[in-house]
Amino acid sequence: MKSVVTFVAGAFVFTIASLGQEVDRSFLDEWKFVGARNPAVAINGVAKSDDGVFVAVGDEGVILRSENETSWLLQYPETDATLEQVVYSNGQFIVVASDPGQILTSSDGFGWEIQNFPEQRLKYIAVGFFGLLAVGEDGRHLFSPDGVVWENADSVVDETTKKRPLYCGYVNGVFQLIEFVEYSEPSSGSAIHASQFASDLKWSEAKVSLEELHSPGAREATSANLAKGIALLTFGTDGFLISSDFENWSAPDVIDDLLDEEVDTSGGVNYQSAFFNDGIHYLEIRTGFQEIWGVYYKSEDGVNWDRARLSQTPPAAYFSIDNVLYGSYHWGDTTRLHRIDDIGDPWTAQYALYQSDPIIALLDIGFDGKTLIAGERRASGGNGGIWASGNGLAWEFLSSPVIEGRWDLSEVETIGDRWVINATSSSLREVFFRSFVSEDGIEWDWSPDNTMKIVHGDGHYVGLRAYKARATMYPEIFRVFRSSDFENWEEVVLPVPSDLERNFDILFHNDRLWLTSFYRRSAPYDFYYSDDVGESWTFHASLSASESPLTLIGDRFVRIDESGFAHSEDGFTWNSISLSDTHGNEALPFQLPLVYENGLYFGIGAEGEIEVYGETGLLTRHSSGFDGLVFAYGRAIAFGSGNIAVSPIAPWAESTRLINLSSRSWAGTGADSMIAGIVALSSEGTLEQNNLVMRGIGPSLEDQGVGAFAPNPRIHYSYNTRFNNEVIAYNEDWGGGSELSDAFASVGAFALDSQSADAAILGSPVRDTITYVNVQDDEGGIALIEAYRLDGANYEFFNLSTRARASEGENSLMAGFVLDGETIRSLLIRAVGPSLAEHGLEDVMEDPVLTVYSGNKVIASNRGWDNSAIMKHFFERAGAGQLEEGADDAVLVVTLNPGLYTVHVSSESGQSGIVLLDLFDLGE
């Protein structure tokens, strides 16, 4: 049975006075350092899942994920090894890494599990009918039946030889391996070994070929490929060889015959690589002196060759996926992936992994309550990009807000319903200011010229503009403007004279517009507020020059003085916090705190350290290299020059939970009844009464455009698998009672007409037991089952299972659920049709298709699971029953941010059938 996770204080527990609660110190100490990772590295492999998800792997532990080949998310597994190759098998991506030898696995391309094999420098991985083979240097090999558990596979390490694998694949029912071997004893020399690996986990050496290579200074093979019974080896400047039996080899000269005056051979000819795609062998030759060209030849039989094309700056590597050829490019700080639909045509379809400089400086991160937005400066300076993240670990490039000119991004903010990027552009003697504005992070507009800052409150946008009286590096005249629509702006009359050297800052807090101004940095500054967005002003205070200008952190003002920093929730009453250390650490000069959360201040020290302060002073400090902090998803996220560090989920963070479950489908009687099973978990012994709202809605669906609604649904609520017996509660024609109406309103459910024939029950779940909601209708029609957890209830939803007759269109089975909180959540979702036949059900859906949506966006989809060990592990973890081997059911594991989601189950062929939709909470 799944247990409820709670945060328990560890060995180091401290109390913060303002919290009145104990805090797990591991939250402050155990940060995940994403690190300065260069995403513009060589890409060594690409794989595609059954759901159309792409994963690319490369040097420095870089993993990129895409659902459309155009938008790629940078992942950060905890490794910096060179990732050599990736495959998709048994419902998971599997990656092999060289020094140190590692195998990484992931079911969705997001979360990665790492196994270490320190003696295996793994180079290749191949998928066979009965398992997977990972091949390393010097004759070390690993085998796995499922990609999860690995064992040594007839790995014979001969200390007198050095083996370098050139190719590993699954051909004609056996694993095939080609290695280049260098001998140190008894005599120096080299050879090619070709071996076969069958299901008995033993190698049989096919042939030791190329005996002429057994001599000092022998040529070294650079690449190999084996397909359609033809082995093709390249030897760099020494040409290439072909064999169909690993014994008799030939060196065709037809390639030389095809070289013509168009090809510059003055710099020599290098036989670079051999690859195979869609029934065709390809050979690439690099040639040229000052410019590198790739000359491509193709053949179906290895004997007759045709010139395919001549290409400048050819790809560094090739990947064949579903008979589609891809090529990766890597030049310094640029990485691209090309889809090559026809090797004879221009390669115009470019999918950019990273098409300009890598992230070297995250200038700021903003959070709009749903998405982290990061602004970056490019290595070449100016024209930075905008990135988005759903958890602080994986980042997706969205766009560059720069419309024209060269601008450095300085601040990222979420203002009202817009994202605002403040930027600067400088000439030799002047600095210019501008704000870029967007509603989606992709399409950007300009704010009024010279805008340095924009705030939002009381239905208005207020912008601070900077002007210059003469050509200097700093602004000298400030004006404040406001707008209700971001288009029409009017000037706000300031409460102070517009002296040339007067500086301003604006803030919105507690429904007031606040203004600070000072003449010079060494002079005191004044503090004003306005309750009518600048129509009138009230002088508040004059603060000394030893204190910094105040800033707004979360729900309070903060300013620094000589002894520490002070904070105020209303701007009138201030509390000081000393910087003296209470935990044995030497206090360092402190910069302005950037994040306040639940009684803790998260700041950046003078040397770029992450510092955490409580009411008693400094609590902990982390390594340097950071410029700022943001709090999102229950985590503190620090950023700097290419560095990102993410804390664990905060102990006080509201853990995301399922608060609403619903299903919609056809409801009749008997086997056509619509049945929902719900599991509620609690750490408490007794559950409170009447904190679960259940509704069976039919007639009210007419107002939502459903024509064939169930006219008279009725609910049977039971915790016994025998329906209509031992019923806890029953209802039809809910009656319009005030207790139910109030419960609907409290959970945000739409109101029902008091005279409607819909059904509703206010009941109690049964602890740790499946409870059933059975909706029937004698006439039959579309019905909606809803289950709402009332606020404050002492249980959590863990599982929703709905069995119904479904097909496609309006008659498909749909489920909706709401994730409420601050953290991510993983769910196991299944559409079970064929496996139901094993339980005595007839007329089941034979080909269910499962699709998860966020709004109109498809999050994930599956048609036919693959009996993988990793999915069986998730079944066991969730307490879900195992599915029949080889059954054509659909299964997904998804990790989601808080929000509203829907799941659709339909038949691929359009047939009607009984299907079971399962949804299980797997936790964070």
C-alpha cells in the first residue's frame, strides 16, 4: 500500500522563531548543482520512442529531449561522461557512456537512473530480440534482458591486445560485433575481428580477417558498418574494403573513377565513414584543402556505386531512425541536427539543437506562477535568448525578444499577464534602455522607448523611463508613465522637482505605488507612496545614505544597513536582522537578499555564495559562482554564469496532490454501466465524515453541448466489488439541497439546477480501500462522474479507475484531474482493453489509444505498450495489477506540473468496446 510522504526533521534541526515550526536542514544543505554545462557539444547519438519523443546524447553528459524535432529541452543527469549512444527499447531510453562506464535509463527522457560500471568504457549498444548488448573497449561487454539488470557477457580481456569496437548491431537474429585489434605480443600488428553473439551469451568468432594487417605500422580502421550481408570498413586515407563473408575482401576502385574536376583532391582524400539507411549503403569521403567537402556514394549491393552528392561542411555523425537519416553538426559553440530526407537533395530541413552561442550567463530568472523564465547573454555579447523551465532542471529555448539592434538582457519579470524583459544597449558614450513585452514568451513587442522598469498594480502598468540631458554613460532625467492597456500612456506627476541628478525607483505593494528618490549615491533618499496610482503623493520617510535603497522581496520591503538588513511588511514598521553568524561560520559582506520564503532569506554573498538567513542570522552557505535566486515549485533556484543550483523541495512547500477526479463516457446498465473506482489514502486512523463530493451528471451536460446525454443517471456508492449490494449511499434526482449546493461551490464545481435529474452524494471515503461509484441509466447516454476532495480533508486521492463502454469522438472515454500545489507529480496512466478479456469480460476494446492533454496541447500519447520491465516496475510500485504479456493495452508514465489535465481513450479502429482507464499517483 502506498504511504503518504511527510517531511521529518533530521539530525540537524533548528527552529526559526517566526515560523514556529521545525525545519529539515537538508533543504538548506542538499542542493542539486546543475553546473556550467555547455550544450553546444558534439552529438553522438539520437533515438526515438514509440510515442515520437526524440532524445539526443553527446559529450559532457549532455542530453536533449524533443517532442517535435524543433524544440529541444536540455537535461542534466548527474554525469559529465561522454554519452556515446542511445537506443529505445522496452519502453525506455538506454544510454551508454565511456569513461567512466555508465548506463543511463529513462522512461520518458526526463528523469534518469544511472548505473556505474567503472571497468567498462562503453561505446556501443544494440537491441536484439532477446535482450540488449552494451559493448566496451578492450573486449568488455554487458548483456541485459530488459535494460534494467546487466551482467558480464563472455567478456574476454586479453592483456596482449587492445580492442577498439567499430560496429555493434543485431543482424540476422544474432548480435554482430566488428573490432579493430592491435597486438602487443608476440609481435606488433593489427587485425579485424568479427564475432557473433547468440542467445547463449557466448561469442563465436566468425573470421580473423585481413591477415595482411599483421605487421608493424598496419593501417587502422576508422569506421565499420554491416547490413544486407555486406561488411564495409573505412581506413581513412588508405581507402575502404568490402566483404560478404568476413574472409574475402575487395577494395573497389569505382570511387576513384567517380572523382571528377568538381572535387578538390589537393588536400588528399579521407575515407571518413560508412553508414546504412533505408536499404542503401553510403560511403562518405572527406576531401579539400582549405574547405572541407563531403563526397557521397551510394550502393545497394556494395559493388555498383553511384555518386550521390557533393556537400560542403558535411555532418560529423549520422543517425538512422525509422529509415530517416539525420546528421549532426558541431562547430565550436554551435550544434545542429539535420533531417536528410534524400541524400541527393539539398539538406534544407534543419532542426537546431543550439544554433548560436551556449548559455554563459543567466542574467535573471522570473516566475509567473507556472513557468520559470530565464534571460541569457550570448557569448558574443548582446541579443540574448529566453528560456523556459517547468522544474528548474530542464530548460527549453523559446525565442530571442530582440526585434532589431543589439541588446543585453538585464532583468526578467512577470508583470500582470505579461513577461517583461528589461534590456540595455550601449554606444561609446551612451547607454540606452528598452523593455521587451510578451504574453507567451515567443512573440515580443517593445515597450515605450527608454523604459528601465515596469510595475503592475491596481489595474495599471507603470513604467520608469530614463532620459539624458547630455552624452553621458548614465541617465540623468527620469519620468514615470502609466497605462491601463499597455498602449496609451500618460505621464505621472512626481512629488519632487525633476533635478538632473535625481534618481528614482518605483514599486507596487499593498495596493500602493511607492516611489524612492535620491540626489546622489552618498545622500539620503526620500520615500513616497500613492494610493491612486500617482494622482497624489504622501511623503513617508527619508532614509540615511548608509542604508541601501529598499527593494520588494516577496511580500515585504527589504533594505540593507551597516549592521545587517531590515524588513517591513507595510513600509512603516521595520525589523532588523543581524548578520552575525550563529552557526560557527565567518560572516561575509552581504548583498541585497533576493528571495524571502517562509521566514528564510535566500541571498547571494559578496563572493557569489548562496547564503540562507533566518531570524537569528546566517544558517548555511554554499559554493560561489551565483548572481541571483528565485523561488518556484517549492524549490530555491540559484543562477549565475552558466551555473544553476536547485534545492530539494522545501519542507513547508505544499506538496502537489490530486484534488479532483472526473470521467466522462457512455453510461447504460449491466456491463455498460460506467464504474469509477477511487482510492483515498490517509496517515490518520479515522477519516472525517462527509468530505467527499460525488456526482453523476447527465441532463446538465446539455448546457455544455452534449446531445446524447444520460437523461436519468443514478449513483450507487459502495466499497464492495458486488454492485447494488452493501451500498453505502444511493442517489438519483439530487434535489437541490443547500448542503450539497454549498459543497459544490466550495470545490469550484459548476452549479446544478435544483430540479435537474442529475445525481449527487456528499459522503465519506473508506480509508485505504477502493470505493466504487457506479453510474447507471436505463435509457443510456453520456454521463460525467466527478469526485471532489473537500478542502481540509485528511486524505489524499491516490487512484482513479473508470470502466466504461467507449469508442471515439463524443463516445470516447475521457478523464480529467487537477494537480494542486507547488511541486511536480508523476502519474501512471493506463488504458486497458485486451487484458480485460482475461477477467471474463466480453466485447472489450481491442486497440485503445491513450492521450494526455494540457489544454489543447498533447503531453504524451501511447498505442500499445511493449511489456517492458520498467513499466512492470511502475505497476508494482503503484499497486496496479500486471497486464497480460503481449496484450495491446496502452500505458504512459508522465511527470506533470500543477494544473488541469485531461486524458482521452479512444479506439484506433473506431470500434466500440469495454475499456478500463487507470490513473495512479506515483509521487514526486
